[in-house]
Amino acid sequence: MNFKRLAPPILLILVVLFIFAPLLFFGKAFSGEEQMGFYYAISYWVHESLRNGVPLLWQGGYYGGVSASLDQFVGAWYPLNLFLFSVFGFFTAHHLSIVVATTLGLLFSYWFGRVQGLGKTSSLVLALSYLSATTFAWLQIGTIAAHSFMILPALLLALWYAAYARNYRTYLLAMCCGGVALGVGFLAGFIQIVFYDFCIAGAYALFLDW
């Protein structure tokens, strides 16, 4: 196993763990009126509903009625979140969902840099720049902003592999991976930001075609 090849991805994972360490390991939580009054509250309701077998359809007693399955702030039908909120406590599940998506966003960004011909260091800088361009205040919005952050480089990668596929098998595989990224966006992403991602990906597709 080539450690030099794995060192940049490992470093990116460590960066994410360092940033979110207070949440994962020291019992801290995000502060702010929206965090306490909405994001954590909806996550708690989803967690309790899954634990007690309550359908994730409608919470009539919260803010005059909130669809917990389509509220855009938990991604309750997203398989990863279903697993996390079924297995872990709601604080842990909420934070893990953000951490996993942020980590994948960084790794996909690094991978995208590599397929563009950038070196390891340059790709590492690209990934960290993408993270720094997405403020921490934004990543902490529910569990959804981090997933919106993650799908853009995933879409760009899928488009690149499809554009340079040498056979239909590679092309179909790239398209399926892109479809998975789109599914994650609709199930777990912040829809407004996801549509921005689509616009950027569409422009990149036109560039590749050109």
C-alpha cells in the first residue's frame, strides 16, 4: 500500500475530525436560535419517530405543522440518515451526518483535482479551498447544507468520467454514479443550493462537450 498516495485523503479526513471534534468527542453542540428552535428539534422528532415506529409524515404540533419527511432540514428518507438516526442518539446522528457529508465533499474535491491533472499538493489545496469557501456557519444548517456541499464535486466527477469514457460500461457506470449524487441532493440536500449545483454542473457539461 502506497502511503504517499493515501496521505492527502487521510489528511483531509483528519482536518474534518479536528474541526468537528468538539461535537463528536466533547459533547458540544451548535448554538443559535435556529439550531435550538428548529434544526435540533426536527432531528430529535425524526429520531424519536424512528425509534418508536411513528410514520414520518406530519408533525402537526410543531410550527403549525411540519412535514418531517420533506422538511429539507433532516433528510429523513435519505438512507444514511435513516441509519444514523435509528442507531445513534439524535445529537450524535445529527453531527455524524454533517461530518460524513463534509468528509465526502473534501474527498470528491481532491479526486476531481487529480483527474484534472493536478498534483497531490495542488489537489489538496483545491479541496481545502472548497471547504474554506463554504463557511462553517453554512455547514451547520441542519444536516442538509453539508450534503449540498458534497454533491457538487461528485456530479463534476461523474460528468468528467462520462465525457472521457472509452466504452459504454464506463459511461453507464459514470451516469449511475451521477444519478446517485442527484438522488442524495434531492433526498438530503438543501434544494435551493442543489439547484445551484445543477447549474454549475450543467455549465461544466457544456464545457466538456465543447
